[in-house]
Amino acid sequence: MDSILLEYRDPLFGVVVLFALIFAISFLTHSFSVYKEKKARKDYKKLLRRFEIGKLKEEDYVHLYKTYNLPFDSIILLASTFLQKGNYNKAISVYLSLLEIVTDRVKKEELLELLGTTYFKSGFMQRSRDIFLRILKFSPRNKKALHHLLIINEKLKEYEKAKEVIECLDEIGEDTKKDKVFIETLSIINDPLESFEKKGEKLYKIFKENNEVQRLVANFFLRYNKEFFWKHLEEFEPKKFTDLMWYLNFDDIDFEKVSKNDFLNELYNAKGYLDTLDHSNDFVFDILIALNKHEHKIPATVDFEFICSSCKQIHPMFDTRCPHCHSILSFGVKHNIVKDLVERNQSLQ
């Protein structure tokens, strides 16, 4: 009995037992970790498969961020696929869900910027403005927020508010010279209380000092004071707004003035309003002039497209700001020969 007790109290036996316990605990811990990792990977792959077929839900993004510690930038990258597909509502839902759990100020500001720009792209201007105003409360020098706020106020025709934003941009050192002229021109054109005569005087003064707004000013006079436009034709460059000149009605044109302007003379010969030229230096106009003289009338006309000088994007309609890069009055006009719309409509009947 004593020998058994001595053997039990042997230090070597205790060491063996200790190592056995350590090994058992380590093995169990490792096995549990492997099990958890396999389960996590399985869940993660399941989420990815759902994402690949477009079924990832808003709460899944939160789950990926909180449970799997997926980097914030990766989450945003995944959510951006909705923007690429034009699914703005889905992207908005993801950003709103993430805003509820993100506490870091920088990340929160980034999410608010994304939310504001997504509202902007989807046409919810008031909501977008509210978001950017919220950003400016704790980050008053946020240039992205200020620039979007300027464009939103412009689109909502709240020009006085737009001017206030321009003042803020001035204070942080942004170049706002073009913005000031542009917003001032729009505010005059859209002033409901000012008479057309007073508007014309102000716009002509701005135009004399800033040639960049000449299309806006020319368009105003062609609508409300054609006599003034033709009287001052030499001060404008009709080639920069070819589409406006092309679509004028015959009775609205001063052909005496046209006869002294080579470009307009060629344009109205191409349109068929005049028959005084056999050729044009412009390739499209030259073809149209030849077609007009053809024995059998061949239906053809011109179509216009607008190319942004900043981002080079092509647009089917004129806009004062490029929808892609938001540059001001950056559209150049290009004309192409196409089948006459009247003929095309007849062919469909």
C-alpha cells in the first residue's frame, strides 16, 4: 500500500498528467477553432454566392462588417456594384444600414458623402441637400459637400442659396469665378419679377465681360428679343450654338445679316432656306446643299450631339452642366447628317 502511494506521489507522474491535460485542452481548443473557422468560411461563401446572383440583403453587409471584420473599403466596394447597375435604392439602403453601426467619424463622413451623392444621382435633390448640410455641420470645409450643394441649389433654382455656397467656397480658396458668372446669369434669366427688357440689359452686360455665357445669352435673345440678337450678330459666334440657329423658323431670320456671315449663309443653304451656294466648307452642309439641288428631293437633315470638353462624354441633348463631370458650359456642339425625321415617320406608317 505504501509503495502504491509513493508511486502516485512520484513528481514525474504529475508532470505526465499535466502535459496530458495541456495537450487535451489544446487539442479541444484547436478543434473548436477549426470548426468555427470552417463554419465561418461556409457562411462567408454562402453570402458571396448570394451576392453573385444579386440577392445580398442590406443586413448581410452589416453582418460581413461586424462578424467577419471585412474591411470597410471592401464593404463599400461591394455596395458600389448597385450604383454601377443603376440600383440606387438598394445602395441607399446599404449606406443607411451601415450608418447605424459605424462609429468612426471619418468612415461616417464617407458614408454620408456616398449617401448624398446617391440621392443626387437618383434625383432626390432635397434629401441630398439635407445630407450634405448635415456633413457641413461637423465638417464645414468639406469641398465635395459644398460643390454638390452648389449644384443642387442651382438645379432647384434657389440661386441666392447657391451664391451663399459660392462664398463658402471662396473662403476655403476654391476658384469660383466661372461659378459666379454662371449662377448670376441663370438668376437673371429665371427672375420672375424682372422685365424682359431689364433682363436683356443685364445679360448683355455680363456677355460683354464674359464670352463663356454667350450661348445662354443668345438663347435668351433668340426667344424674347430676336431683333436685338440680329442687330448684334457680329458680337456672337453662331458656330458655337449651331443647333439654336438651325432650328429657327424662317420668319425669325434676318437674311440680310445672314448674307454677311459665311457660316450662317452655308447653314441656311444646307437647310434649304436659301439657294445661293453650290458648295460649303463644312462637309455635312456641302452634302446637304448637293442633295437640295438633286432632281429628286432626297430627305436628309442634320442631327446634333454635344461633347463635353472636360470629360469627353457625348450627350444627345444640351445641358448647362455636364451630367457626368458637372463642368459648367463645357458642351461643344457637333452636327451629323441623318435621314429626315418626316421621312422616317412616313416609313413607319
